[in-house]
Amino acid sequence: MPEPLILAFVFALGACVGSFLNVVVWRLPRQQSLVSPPSRCTSCGHRLAWYDNVPVFGWLWLGGRCRYCKARISIRYPIVEAVTGAIFVVFYIAMFDLQWGPCRPTPRPLSISEDWPIYGLYMFLLACLLAASLIDAELFVIPLEICLLLAGVGLLVHVLVDSPTLAGNVIVSPAWAAVAAGGTIGWLLSLLLLHCNLLRRSFPDGEPLLEADREAVEAEIETARRQGQPPPALPPRYTFAQILSELFREILFLLPGLVLAAAAGLLVLHNPIVGEIWARWVAHESVRALLGALLGALVGGLVVWVTRILGTIVFRRVAMGLGDVHLMFGVGAVIGAGPVVVAFFLAPFFGMLLAVYMLLTGKRREIPYGPYLSLGTAASVLFYCRIADWLQPGLSGLGQAAGAWLRG
């Protein structure tokens, strides 16, 4: 099939996905069903015909207005559809024409006939990240449903399709599989302790308000007062000592996973009998793919959570939201441990321009970090292998030194 025809199909597929993302971005934060009722005008409530829902072109031939009530339709709808279609095309060209993208265990070119599962998984990832970014940019919240869906689909796809020859597979060695197993057991234990109230959630009455949230709540309070209604409740103000106390609860939540992950990895490395038994247990590739995806999820969540804790201590205010932790948990299950760490460290570069702008204009406003984590993830999907090759000499030396220390 001629490539222009393929690219046209890929764009159309992406635009259709973008049309659904518009539904997700509008309904999910408002706790509305994504499937019922069918698409309607948000002004008059009239159900839209199928030909009004054609991605991009439907908005154009309606002139940006509802066919029934003539209310304006936001230009965001065709933009999201076109951007999603463009993402599908750009990554198709990058992966299969330019040969960028996931690491290849064997020296062969990426091809759509062999590597379509990983391309489909990555497009699912980027579509979810686009929806999460749009919601985060508008409301300063990342829906947990998107993060859990990412993690679940990542685990399932890697278990079903990963093989040692598939580009982008997350199959890990028995030692790293043991670390993943120990960390997962510790994480589940922490969730059980939380459920049984043996561990307490941090900031149970809500985290300190962001400036954007404070402005919105103050506006709601003023509106309620003018209308003679009771104003909404505000989260309590926290002293720095109280914030540290809440962070201590988060550290307690992380400890079981960290301790069990380290113990499992060291036990497999240092006890030959245990190591041999464990290697037999995880001999099947799908088992090590599952544990590799879990390792990526745990590492993705951990690197953001540790940054949240350290950043809060340094800046004396909550540095990052737990939504960012959940987002990178889902991302890690899709792209694996190494790429998710690179994605996290690439994200600040995408936020630099906005930070410089705010510095020059004297504006102080919290930046929703989800969009930059998403951009860092997209860059890591394409360039992780090149970055890893560049860092390989230093990482190898560091790994050898760490291995010698552990064995000694």
C-alpha cells in the first residue's frame, strides 16, 4: 500500500481517537459517563447526528456553530482531533521511516508488520497523556482513572505480546524481577494497612491550596455570600511542621515496598539456592514481562514521589501533587523502568520556557506538571535508546561499583 494512503488512514484513526478524547476531557472530571448519553450540544442538549461528529471536518462544515441552536462550538474540539491525528502520523514516520523509537534487542529495522503492537500501545499511551494534560492544564487535577487504565493496559499488553525480539519489550532479568515482586508485595501491603487504618492518609482534609485553586475557591465564596448561601469549606492552613508530619505518613507508606524490593533483590543475588529456584519460577518470558512492567510502574511512581517529598522539604511547600505520582505509575507500566526515569528528567526542559516567561513577567503561578511529564514521556519514547547509549559508559561503571559493593 502506498505510504501516503497509510498515513492518511493513520491520521484518520488518530483524529477519531481525538474525537473521543474530547468526550473524556469534558465528562471525566465532571463524573459523567463516557458512553451515555451520546454526543450532545452542551448548550441546547440536542443529540448530534453522526455527520456532525466527523473529526475536524464536522466542525468546519458547521462553521463552528451548533446546527440546532447556533451556539458557538469551541475550536478546541477540532484542534484536539487534528493534534491527535498528527501525533499518530508523526510517531508512525519517526518509528518506521526514521527508525527512532523503542530499543531493539536485535539489530533489525522497525516495521509495522512486526512492531505494530508496541506502536499501538504507545499511541494509546500518548492519547491518555493528551487527555490527562488537557484536564490538568484546566483544572489542576489528573484523573486517577486515566492512570489506572494506563497501568492495566500496559501490564496486559506486555504479558501478551512481549518477546526477547520485540522492540520495546520490558522483559527483565531474574534479579530485577525479584526487586519488582518484592516492591509490589510491599506496595500491596501498604494499601492493606491503609485500608485497615493502620496507616493514615496524608492531608486527609485536603492539601494546601494552589494559587489557582485559591483564586477559584475565593471566587466561589464571594459568589455564595452575595447569594446568601453558605460558602464552601476551605482546606485547613498548614504550618511547615504540619506539612512535614503529613510527609512522614507518605514515607511510612513507601517503606514496605522499598524494604521488600531491596531484600528480594539481595536475597536472589547473594543466595545461589534461592536464586536458582527463583530463576525457574520466572523462566517464562511473560512472567518476566509482567514483573518488568510492574517494575516500571513502581519506579515511575517512586521517582516522582521522592521528588515530591524532597522538593517540599527544600521549598517549604507541597512541591508536586500525587496525581503526578499516579500518572508516572501508569506511564512506567507502558514504557518500562529506564525510559520512565529519562522521561521524568526530560520533563523540566519542556517547562523551562514557561518558567522563564513567568520570571520575566513577574507572574507567580503554580505550573500543572502533567503536560510536561507527558512531553517528557513522548521524547523518551523516541530518544531513550540514544540517551541510554550516551550514558552507557558511566552507568556501566556505576553498576559495576554498586555490584562490587553489594557482593563485598
